[in-house]
Amino acid sequence: METISLDDIKQDAIMGLRAKGSSIFYSCNVLSVSGDKITLSVPAFRDPALETMRKVELRIINDSGEYEATLYNGTVYELFTDYMEVRIASRQKHEERRKNIRIPCELRIRYMELKNPEETWYTTYSLNMSPGGIKMYSSRFHQEGEYLLFQFYIPEGYSTRSLLVRGAVMKIKKMSDINFNQQAGLKGQSYRKYIVNVCFEGLSPADYLGLTRYIYSNTR
């Protein structure tokens, strides 16, 4: 453990916050830093387990949309509608076991089934996403191992480019088997019959960076 110092956390920085024991970070903005206390905006899409006196972990998100190596350990002391106060107890260098950290996000997603000879595109919404894969709703049942093709529009300067990404279905669950109140949003429910975990394959370094930029630009 290092001596606690919050000098590298600047006002208006973006940090990822997760409840201790969780694998998912929720994006929030730094409102102020004072002593061992950080005041943060409350994430719009947040862990329902987040509550006062809950142990949490935080990491700074840099300008490239990547998490920095330092992990801050703290406790939520105050939790309001629009902001929260976290007291930092320690910091340490941290290497995430998962290569790609999933970012909670409800993004509109377009995909097709590669097994289908007809080019039929479906629209749904994500639950979380990283350059390595996506967890999404689906109105259709997909077999584990089935290949899907996703289309993303990657920001490049003042324009965008279309990026096609192939992914393999790793896991699928019916919504009736899941705590609906924790997973469902406010949109219509017609596409929410299943929750599907997909692992992306075959990304070039340029496409990996482009997908990272896509996620970051849509979740800030």
C-alpha cells in the first residue's frame, strides 16, 4: 500500500466506481476533492447495492477512455440524489483480472445473425460493454457458440465510420430467470426476452481503439 494521496485526482475528472466485490465500474464525475474526501456525481446507471457506508473502489478514467492503474479504496459516507461523498482509506497499484473492464451503458445496438442467409438487422440495447464483448437484451433466442455481426459507428474527428464486429454468444438467459427489477430499464419490453453475453473476435488494433472510443464517447 502507498501513502494516501489524492493530488492526482482533479476536479471534473471522470472516475469509475464499483461496490467492493463487484466487477462492474460505474462512470461518475469528480465534483471536488478535500483531504481524504472525494465528492462525486451519482452515476445515472448505478449498482442497486450502492448505499451509505458501503465499501467501494474507484479508478481514474484517462483521456483515452482507459482506467489508470491506481485503485482507491473507500467508503460511501453520504449519498444524495445528485452526489455522494466517499472517504478514501487506501490506494494501491492494481491489475484487473479481466483484460477489458465492462462499462454499464444502455446503448442502442444493431446486429444480425451470421447463420441467417438473409441480411436481417435487429435493434436492441446493451447492459454493459467493453472492447472485448457486450452484454445485451435480445428478443430472439441465440445458441451458445452462435456468431453475430454488430455494426457500430465510430467517431473520427467530425465524422464517423462504420465498424463491423463479429462476436460469439457465450451465455444466454431468459428474463424470467433474472431479477427483472435490477436488469430492466424504462424502455419498452418487447426486446427484453433474453439477456445475452457476447465475446468479440478478430478485432485489429485500430478497430479495438475505435471501439474503445465509441464506448467512451457514448458513456461520458
